[in-house]
Amino acid sequence: MSETASIKLGDKSYNLPVITGSEDESAIDISKLRDITGYITIDSGYKNTGATKSAITFLDGEKGILKYRGYSIEELASKSTFLEVAYLLIYGDLPTQVEIEKFQKDISRHTLVHEDMKKFFDGFPSKSHPMGQLSSLICSLSSFYPESLNSGQTAEEQNLTIIKLLAKMATVVSWIYKKSLGHPIVYPQNKLDYVTNFLNMTFGQRTEEIEIDPVVVSAMNVLLILHADHEQNCSTSTVRMVGSSECNLYASISAGISALWGPLHGGANQAVIEMLESIKADGGDTDKWINKAKDKNDSFRLMGFGHRVYKNFDPRANIIKKACDEVLEKLGVNDPILEIAKKLEAAALSDPYFVERKLYPNVDFYSGIIYRALGFPTDMFTVLFALGRLPGWIAQWKEMRENKEPIGRPRQIYVGEVNREFVEISKR
Ligand code: SDX
């Protein structure tokens, strides 16, 4: 007999079905609540509300567990490449050797961006934020590939749209970086693997092929894998919401990029470095800044700390913190803000304010230090988060479409004026 939840409203009782997932999470199914009771639920920020059933990513915030399609993030980060993980998230299984070679070849064929898109790059002011550029440029792909607008695409047509997006996003990201330097763009080299090709387009020169340090390639693969998906976070929920109106993939992903930009979400990795730089410039007094973060009258928050779901350590933060020491040592980089970050973390983790609220370092706390050591400027960090999150967004959009989920349209409780008499403007 399946479990039910009973609610009592006035003198009536109602039973609602309970569903349980494959990792023993349970939910009260309220899809018929309004029909049978006339009531809706309300949950600002959806802190207690599930939007969907998904088979892509599982995370347990209390235990600090993160798995993509049943594989632990620790195992994928240490044994897979980003492209293999992208394949896993989108198609559901880790690829065979034949499958990954075909995937890489398909992507390599589509790395070029339409030459007319370069006119868009030239139109942006030189100091415009890379995330604003990325969101615009990815949406503009729907203009160059109008077949993507057809919501009735066959599986093959949809897959080609997916391949084009995976291929071209890396090229667009590298061109945004080159544009910020006023340097000539570097075209894709299709004999290179996905991550090496991205790094060559980003740090290479048009005239020569640079030797990409294997340490940098390995660190980039790990960082992209760690960011690849995270179930129903703000930007992924945005991609699903926009996609639920049968909007094309490019515009749906563009909306996700915009949502990720916010400093409370993906923009935190840039905000962390800016915070650490401020603390360093202020003399490195971490206790002063911890107190500011605790002060309700001070808007300062400890960026890179806290999480809606993780009420224990963020497993990605643990992996990145370890990689930080390894990468900086191998590259011979000594970054004083790493020491400030560690001092800040230690102080926060022993402070009752943070302990009581279960605020731990999240994925954004250390990632910027590695990005910086790899040579990326701070305002490119969130763009790198978006490049990593792309396969997850695509997988979630694809799952939502395949499951024929209805257009997203939440309800509300109205609290405004009721009946007002209209008064001519001359008499107001
Ligand atoms: C990402 O959802 C995902 O999965 C996101 C992500 C992904 O992979 O997609 O993991 C990526 O976005 C990570 C989070 C990056 N953002 C930051 O690092 C920004 C700093 N952190 C916060 O602003 C905050 O912790 C959030 C936004 C991440 C979570 O906010 P919640 O869940 O809405 O919690 P809250 O704001 O209600 O905070 C609860 C309490 C409050 O204090 P009280 O009102 O109970 O006294 O904790 C306090 C908050 O003031 N608090 C902080 C804090 N974060 C929460 N106080 C100081 N510094 C902080 N960073």
C-alpha cells in the first residue's frame, strides 16, 4: 500500500499521494491539491518544493554527496574527461571508446562560429562583462541556425542542435576573452581534444600553436566536470522554465547564462576573488570581515560560503581545495590570497554563527584561485562556470522535453488592493 499524506482543512481531511525516488527521497504529490481542496501551497524561493522528477543528478546536502547518473563526483573528477561527463549527462551512460571518438569528431566539425557573428563581438564596448556578451551571443545562434526554432525537431535534428551548441560555446568563450585583450581570435584546431582546443583558442596565438601544459589541461577538465550539473539550481530551473514554453535550446541556455550571472549564484566565483582582494588590501584582518558577515546591519556576505542544499561540506569544494594546492605548486604560482582564503575558511568554520547556520565553503570559494593561476581574468570566471554547466543545462532541457512536461506557470496568493473606484486624472 503506497504511503499517503493527510491534511486537515476545516472539518475536512484529504489524502495526498507520496512519491519516493530511487535514492529514497520522498515528496507529497500536490498536483491535484487545488482541484480537491481549492487551496494552493506557497514556498518563496522553492526551498521545500520539487519542480520535477529527474534521473540526471542526485545530491544529498546533509551528507555532502553529489552523483551524475549514479557515478560519484569524486570518481568522475579523478577518472573522466569533461567530454565523457558531458556525454554521460546528456545521453545517460558513460561512452565507449567508439562513442567518445564519434562525439569528439561530431563536435570538432562544428567548432567554427559563423563569420557574421564577429560583427556582434565588435559591437560590444571593450569593457562589457563577458557574461552579458555570452548570453547575447548564445541566443544569437538561433538566428544563424533557424532550424533550431522548430519545436518539433526529430531526435537527430535536436541532437545536431546540441552538438553545435557544445562545439560553438567553447569557441565563443575563447573569442570573448581574446576580444577583452584586443587580441586577434584563434580559430579551432580540430585535431585537438575539446579542452585542449579551448585552451589553445584562449591562450594561443594566431601565428603559432602553443604547447598547452598538461597540468592546465587536467585542472581545466576537473573544474569543468565539477561544474557540469547540479540538479534544480537557479539557472537550471531557468533553462527548464524557458524551455517548457517550447522555446529553442539556444534561447533557453541564454536565459540560464543570465540567471547564473547573479553574485548569489554563479557570479559568486568572481565575487569571492574580489572579496579576498579587498581583505588583502585592507591588511588581511579576516576576523574583521567575519564580523561584518555576521552583522545583520551590514550587507556584506562571505562570498563562496553557504548553500541552499548543502548543509554539510560541498564535495566539489573539497576537490577544488585539494586541486588548488597541487595546481599552484605544479605551476609554481604563489598566490597570497590563497592563504587569506584558508585563514578565512578556518575562522568561519570555528565560528558559532557559521556553524549554527551550517555555512560551509561552496564550489565557488576556491575555484577562482585556480582559474587565476591558469591565467584567466576575474571577470571570465563565471563564463567558465557556464561552459562547465552547459552539458547539465542541455541534459535537463532534453529530459524536460522528452518527458513532455507542461509549461511552467506557478500560482500566487494576491495581497494587493481589492476594488478601487476609478477617478479621472483631473480629480486625483
Ligand atoms: C552556487 O543551488 C545550487 O546548486 C547552486 C550551485 C550550483 O552548482 O548550481 O551550487 C552554485 O550558486 C553556489 C552558491 C554561491 N553563492 C555564494 O557563495 C553567495 C554567498 N552565499 C549566500 O548568499 C547564500 O548562502 C546562498 C544564496 C548560497 C543560499 O542562500 P539561502 O539558502 O537562501 O539561505 P539564506 O540566505 O536564507 O541564509 C540562511 C542564513 C541567514 O541568516 P539568518 O537570517 O538565519 O540569521 O544564513 C545566513 C543568512 O544571513 N547566510 C550567510 C551567508 N549565507 C547565508 N551569512 C553570511 N555569509 C553568507 N555567505
